[in-house]
Amino acid sequence: MPARRKSRSRAVHVAPATIARRELLVGESDATFREFIHGLLAFSERVIAVREGFGQVIGLSGIQYTVLVSIAHLQDREEVSIGTIAAHLHFSGAFITTVTNQLQRLGLIDKARSKQDRRKANLVTTDEADRLLERLAPVQREVNDALFAPLSRAQFVEFARQMDGLVEAGDKAIALLAYLRSTRKAG
């Protein structure tokens, strides 16, 4: 016969607030904010899975695909350097150098001296990369349409407008967290 547990009454537990900005509180509660963060994390995982899947369709890792497609789209507007891609994707130049070296070894990009600044390499996609991206495009269109189906044009434009600010705020938050962790360990 299973042992019976005594029921204990426990005071209602209220988790401490995770934000202080009044703009993010709803009815003096951070519950909506926490739900938003958890939804954002779930959506981010799905975006990463889509990126990985796009890469797999053309035989690349997710980050290789992202760098390649970024070069392909940006090269139509400007000379594309390591710094251009690093700034565009919010990665370090050293990391982008590693990925572009992989893409060059795979024959998917060429690096030539920039006509504007001989110290820089101009990154361009090869014919093979263009063929791969052309083959991938119908898949991208269908998947991206499904991924962002809930957004109206106005919602999408507003969300896109705010993205750079959110990424910049994220960088600042990471730096703040590192600082707070280091000062709390020392103290």
C-alpha cells in the first residue's frame, strides 16, 4: 500500500520580478514579459532549425549558408568585405574569416582585392554558389512564408524596423551580465 503524504498548506509563492521597466510590466506583473521571452526563445530555436535546414539542402552548415546567402544578396549593392559581413550578421571578423575560408575551399566564393581599398578582399559568389542558391530559393520562399505567416505587412515592417535596436540592446545586456557576474564573484 503506497504511503500517504500529508498535505501541507504552503503560502502562495510569488516569483520575484525579472524586469523593472514599467513599459514591460502588464498590470504590475512581469508574467507577460516572461511568456514573451519564452515564446521568443522557442521561435529563435525554430529560426535556427530553418537556417540549418536551408544549409543542409545545399550541403552546407547553417552558418555557412547564412554567410553565403548574405554575400550573394549584398554583392549586388556594394563591395562585400569580411567587415561588411561581420557587421551585417553581428559576428566577429575573425569568425567570418574562418567561415569564408571554408566557403572559398568549397569553391563557393572568390576573394579578390577590392578596387576601392587594396588592403581589403572583395567577396563574391561563384557560379556554383549561384546555382545552389537558385535551387534553394523555392524552398526558402515556401518555408519563410510559412515561418512568418502570422505577420501582417505592418507588423513585419515594425518588427524589422526594431530588430537592429534589439540586437544592439542584446549586446549591451550580454556585456552587463558579464560585468555583473564578474563583480559578484569577486565580492
